[in-house]
Amino acid sequence: MAVHTADRGRTPDDVITATALVKTYRQGTAEVRALDEVSVGVRRARFTAVVGPSGSGKSTLMHCVAGLDTVTSGSIVLDGTEITGLSDRQLTRVRRERIGFVFQSFNLLPQLTAYENIVLPVAMSGGRPDRALVDHLCEVLGIAHRLSHRPAELSGGQQQRVAVARALVARPAVLFADEPTGNLDSRAGTEVLTMLRRSVDDLGQTVVMVTHDPAAARYADRVLTLADGRVVKDEHTAPATDVMGRRR
Ligand SMILES: Nc1ncnc2c1ncn2[C@@H]1O[C@H](COP(=O)(O)OP(=O)(O)OP(=O)(O)O)[C@@H](O)[C@H]1O
Ligand SMILES: [Mg+2]
């Protein structure tokens, strides 16, 4: 599959359209090009993995398209909004309303129960949690029976699934995950990857996941490989179907 250029491979169904992204960092007198003319579109309701060697720009790309960091030049349209050039305040709002994050460290608040952690972002933005959605998510994620427990009473895999539920409950346009299985053993990692996959197949969620792990990347519909700040490979995998012809 060809690497997307500024003009190819886009459809109106893209939830992210990034064009000619450049991000440079100054290190002393040297300049590091963390992103070097990256153009890529991400379709809705798909699972995209971003892989590549350490230092290739994976986290930088994710942080820029998620509005956590700014680019040096280029354009990012996220869910219909051009986010380059937005003020910090506007970016905060875009992040809060349209983006969910899952990080390697689960970032749950230890004094709150799993349920309280899940609904916290909605509560903080003045909303009221949609109880039916929370129940459905917890059912899908297999944590419905653990909701009254605090993070310390949960396994790593359960904590990460709580973090996934927390990210999904605000119905983000895109869920970004940076090494979501990095702190988990392989079994818990498999559980979390299965849940991310189900959020795409069952809930129509768009997921973009940064990972070092080729096995984790196999859960995705598409694998973008970065090297030296560029997209060097863009592979679309045929969606696996079960005997009933359903997606995985
Ligand atoms: N704040 C910063 N200041 C200076 N250079 C930075 C900064 N953040 C990242 N870089 C540089 O930009 C390049 C890309 O970094 P990035 O963190 O995106 O890589 P990565 O692919 O996520 O790596 P890893 O797999 O190790 O997480 C690297 O050369 C890195 O040293
Ligand atoms: Mg990284």
C-alpha cells in the first residue's frame, strides 16, 4: 500500500487529516526533525497502529494530532476542525470534548473507585454520566463486577480497562493510546488489546495506538511505520472475520 501523500488516500470519512507535518526540536545548536513532512489520513471506526524504532517520532505524531503538542508547520484537521493555530484554551476544549487518551501508566486516581474514575472526566466538564453507556462499556470491557473497587485492588489489566472505559465514556472522536500494554504482562496486554478491538468493532470507536510490540500491532486494521520522522510503510490488513462472517 502506498504511503499517503498530501493528495492521495483521503476520504471525507477521515476523522484526522494531517498534511505535511513538521516538528523540530532544538537540541543545543542542533535541530532534531521529529516529524519530517508527515501526511496521513485516519478513517473513522478503524484501529490504526503506529510502530517504528525508538526515537522515530511515534509519540510526537500522536501528541501533535491529539492537540497535546504543537507542530512547527503543517495542517491537522481533527473531526472537522483545523487545530493548528488554536489557542491553548481552544485546544484544551478540543481535547476534552473530542479525544480520549490511554497511556502506559494507567493514571487512575487512587482514592476513587473504578466507577468514580470512569465518570470523572464527564463530571469535571459539568456533564452527567450516561449510566446506560457506562454500564454498556463496563460490560463490554469486562469490568462491571469491579466498579466499587479502588485501583490498588485491581490487576494491572483491569486498571487499564478502567482507563479505557474512562477514555470512551465521553464518546471521543478518537481514542489515542500510547503503549497501552507497556506495563502489562502478555495476558493482561491481550485483554486490553481485545477490548480496544471490541471498542472499534462493537462501538464504532476510532482508535490510534502507538506500540513497540508487533504482536499488539496485529490487532489493528492498519499499521503505519515511522522511521526518522517519516511514514515509511502504510499497511492495511484485511479485516479478519469469524465463521459467521462477522468482524473478529
Ligand atoms: N521535548 C523534546 N525535546 C527535544 N527533542 C525531543 C523532544 N521530544 C522528542 N524529541 C526527539 O524527537 C524524536 C522523536 O521522539 P519521540 O518521542 O516521538 O519518539 P518515539 O518514536 O515515540 O520513541 P519511543 O519509542 O522511544 O517512545 C527523538 O529524536 C527525540 O529525541
Ligand atoms: Mg514514544
